[in-house]
Amino acid sequence: MEGGGGGCLVSSAMRGKFVAALLIGMVMGEPKRLILRRYEDSFQIAGASLSLVGGVETLELQEGEKFDVEYVNQIHENTIVHAHGLNPGTYKTGQDGFPLLEEWLIPEDRAKHVSFDFNQSGTFFMHSHYGMQHGKGLALPIIIREREYPLSLGNARDHLNDAEDFILMLEDWCPYTMMRNPDEKCSLNTPDSALEQMKMMWRGVPKYLQSTYQTCEPAADDSHVKYERHTINRKQEFETEMLKAKNFARLRVINGGSMTNYQIHCPKGSQIVKVDGNWVVPYSCDRLWVAVGQRYDLLVRKSEEITVLAIAESFNKVPDRDDVAVFRAFLRNSTLPRKSLPMAFNATGSADDKIDFHLRGAGGVAIDFSRAQNISIRLSGKHGYMSINGSSLIPPGPSNPDFTCVGEPRIFKVRYGEKYCFTLVNANGDSHSFHMHGHDFLSIETSDGEILYQKGKSSPSLRDTVIVPGGNCARRKICFEANNPGGGVWPFHCHMSFHLSAGMLLLLAYEDSVKTDASLIDICNHKSNQFWTKAKPYFAGGLLAMIFLFSVGGTQSIENLSSLMVYTACVISPSMTDPILSRSFHWSEGQPVTEVEGGARRADHLQLAGLPRDGVTSSPTELLSSLSNAAGSADLHCSATGAQELRRRFHTYPTPLHLTADRKKLYRLSAADSNDGAAGGSKGPARQREYGRAERWNS
């Protein structure tokens, strides 16, 4: 009986623990699981936790709800995701989604749980903050629904209660530069290849001219990076239905693009009610510039059809149809004919900041910045090099896991509770869209002059992203209170992907916080734990070769291989107008080196690649040694693990040295025909796409 009674007691205790765990789980809730997926040459974010808002998949939360998300990384490379505009109370373990430390990344084929409290509502979005992944589609809208609307909105408060939500997510696709022609299929023009072209253009600028880019340039009349396609909700013309139950539409406009500012043609009678998640006194909208990273909430009375045009910034040129994205919403079961779209469009001119001169904050009391510390920030650069006060700080990405520092990194120390004003002076001809992590700020001065307001009673609009117009040292003044120490360090950077990846970044470091964790600001001395090191360009005569050095294990891993595939690239032309495509060589045990399709054809080119004229090498080590010596580098080693890493790092131009193979798996470049092979019993030569995305396949 005692034994039986004891068994019952143990069982009851176990049941009690189970019930307690169940109750805790019900209270805490499960995190929303989001799947980061690769789809051909682009990425997407999916998951059963997403809601459909106006036909668009969206992460939907309620005001006061915790941000509680599990990211599952299935894009086959490391990544990190930033909830743009949300201000977590801490990000010391990476909640903010900026890769200050490598351990904050979401490793490939792994999951990461991100959870933080915040006190905001409105329209936001998430995107990758690692290399150029954002430009490949790793982004998603976020809606934080309000508990109530401020009385200061007037009649708009009642209209918001009677409004149906719609998402307008603007994005740009297929970037190209003056070094490439447009490519409708995006097979040649990727964010990675375009960035490398921009950097090559900067390296081609003579040193004596580089220094002149610190002076005031005239406003640019074109963009160095253009895009083949522009979309709303990933369609050039997005259509959805409106319910008749509600009389108003709330249009949540998000510029989730990489580089493009958009001119919005607002529906008749539209009013701006929120910017970057902050309430404003309702303001009528006809034409509206939405800079990269900005969000606007428009309120409009429904009609039979609501049409919004988003025209990519065309400067003084007339935009064509591919530069225009269209949003159309129709009343359900409407029988009226659809309105015809314009056949032609006027040039947009350059993006400006005039709207901020007119917007005023609603629902809050203004902060007095008359005694704030004033800091001047000079923006300069050209092509693939951008700087802040003469220094460039390039964040890490898949092709380079370390920060790259040119000059002293711009780390501005702030103290909790103090007020600061930044005057951004743009010496560059391009406009820049600046975003501050962890804080909102007031726009105090635009290119039209200082914004007048009553201190302590009314204020300009709060924002987290502001456009600085290009040319003639245009100025923007923003002010903020250092009220969110977080994990100690917050980025402040140009949100245009190519400008950020060219170094237009500074860090705001809270003095009291960084004393206990100096590694957060010692970024220029961080060294990645990954096995490879950064490449260096080599110039010799008319030969430009870039080879990436890798180190995994020792040479014994190479000697154990039964076959090896090596891809190299050289541009062999003093005029840079007649490049030779990348070289592709195959070595297998007991056989001489052979060349596969896509490389040079003459014996002197073999010698130029570092191989003997007859192409004979006795081992993979000798093959790598020959190529290494030709490029002036040393110690190239690889293993199956190394090949797998290279597979996902093959996103640069000129093509890096690419080592692939072991006894069980081969890693080849994407072939035009899936039956095209490589080494080890292949059915044909490997064909290389010029942009060089690699993928795994089984031999």
C-alpha cells in the first residue's frame, strides 16, 4: 500500500508540474515562427504566424505586445534580421538585428529566438542587415495595431476607427551600374555584383581626385545604381479588394527598397496621419516623396477605386513604364469600369525633404533642444566609397564577416538623459536616407530652413529615418534625447544599401554601457571566427586578379581529394574593355589538368593563369600552388567544409578563387542546364553564369 501510495504521490507531482508548465506556456505564448527561405536567386520571409492584410503577408502585433519571434534560417548562409523602426530596450544579444558581434548572427540552417519589449505602434518592416541580402528580398511588413487614437487627431480619429488597412511595400529589383547593361531576368545583375562594380569604379579614381570628393558637389542628375523593376507588394501592378463595411482606407506605405526614393501620387483627399510610426497633425497629400526606409500612413475616404502611383526617382529624365509601380483597390462586386492609367509620366525631379517642413507632431509634448550639444556630420564620397567626417566603416556580410575600417571609425559617445543635435551636411551629389536605431528624433531643420515651433507646446514630427537631399552641401538638422541605452551601441547610417556597404555608418555608444563591454566599440579589431580572410586586390601590368584566401585544416585535406574543381577570374586588358571570362580548371587523380567551358583558349593564357602550357600538375596542392604564386598570394588550402562555405560566399566580381569537391559531393556553379556537370563522372562541361551563384549537388 505504501508503495502504491508513493506511486500516486509521484504521479500527482508530475501532473502538477505538467499543468504548471502548460499554464506558463499559455500565459507566455509561443514565439511567432518565421522561415527565411531562398527562392532561386532571391529570398523571402514566410510562416504560418503571418496575417493577410489587404492580401499581403504581414507580421501583425498589438500595441503593448512583446516582439517574440523565432527566425529559422533556410537561406544557406548566415544572416541577421532587423525590425526597422522598433526600439528594443536592449540588444546586447542581438535583438536589434545589427551584426556588431558575430555571435549575434543566425547561422545557416539554424534558428534564433528574438524577444524584447517596446512601446510603439504603427507601420514598420523587418529586413536583413547583413551584406546585400535585403536587396534580394529578405524583408517583410510589420503592423503594430494601436489600442486607441489620440484626441489631437480631430475627425481623423473617428475615421481611423472606420478604416480598412492596406499595405503598400515598395521595392526595387535587378540593380545595374554603368558597367553593365540592363538584364530583365536579373541573371547578370545582382546586388553583390553591382556593389563590386561600384567599388571597382572607386578604385579606378586617381588618388588626387579622390580627395576632391570631400568638397561640395553639385546635385546628381542620375543614380549610379539603377533598377530594372519596381514593385508594390512584389508586383508591378498590385490589385486587391475593399470591403464596403468600412468607409475609409488606411494606406500603409513602406519604402522597403534598397536605393530608390519614390514619388507617391496620393489618392484625392488623402491625409498623412503617421510617419515612421509617429502621429502627426493630419496633413493633406498630393505628391509625396518617400525615402528609403521611411513609412507613411495615409487616410483616404473610399471610392469605387483607389489608385496609388509610385514613381522611381528619375531626376530630369522622363520615367518609363518599368519605373512605375501601381496599387489599385476596388470595392468588392463593383461593376464600374476600371480607370485607365496614364500613358506617360513627367520627370520626378530629385527627391526632397519639403514635407518635413510642414508636418507637426500630434499627441505629445515637444522637447526643448535649445541647450542640446550640437555636432556637425559631413557626408562625402563617390561610387563605391562613402564616408562620414572622412572615415568609412563598412559593416560585415556574407562575403566579408569582419568590419572594414578606413580611417578612425566614427563612434560618437553619448550620455543617458543628455540631448544632442546632429547637423548633416551632404558634400556628396547623391541624396542619403539616414536611419537611427533605437531612437526617434525631431527634424529641426530642412533644406527649406529651420522649422519654427513653440518650445514645450508643439514640435516638428518625430521620425527614425530622414532624407538629406543631394548636392551643394544640403543640410538637415535632427535632434534626439539619449534615452535608450539598450545594449550600449546603436547604429546611425545611410539606409541606402550601396551607401551603407560603402561605409556610411557611425555608431552611437552610451558611455556608461560600453565601459563594461568594450568589444562593442572595438569593432575594427574584431576578427571573424570563420576560416577565411579577406581578399586584397592585386594589380600587375594589365592584369587585375582578385583571389580570396581560405584556410581550413591543413594540406592533408587537399591531398585526400580524388578530384578538384578550381574557378578563377582575370581581367586581361589595359583598356578594361575586353575582359576574359573566368577560368575553370579540373584536376582528377592520375590525370592532367583540363579546362572546362568558360575559360581562355590559348596556351599563353594558361601560363597567365599560373599553369604550365601543357596543363599538367601532379596533385591538387601543385595546382593550387601554381595559381597562388601567379596571383602573388600564398597558402591556399581547402576541404569539403571549405567548399561548402565557398558555395554561399560566391557573390563577387571579379570572380574569386573557388575550390570545390571531395569524394562524396561536388559544388558547382549554377548551370544553364541541370544536366551539365563538373568533375567526377560528369555528363558535360560546367557552364558558369557570369554572376556566379553556386549550389550543391550530388555526384
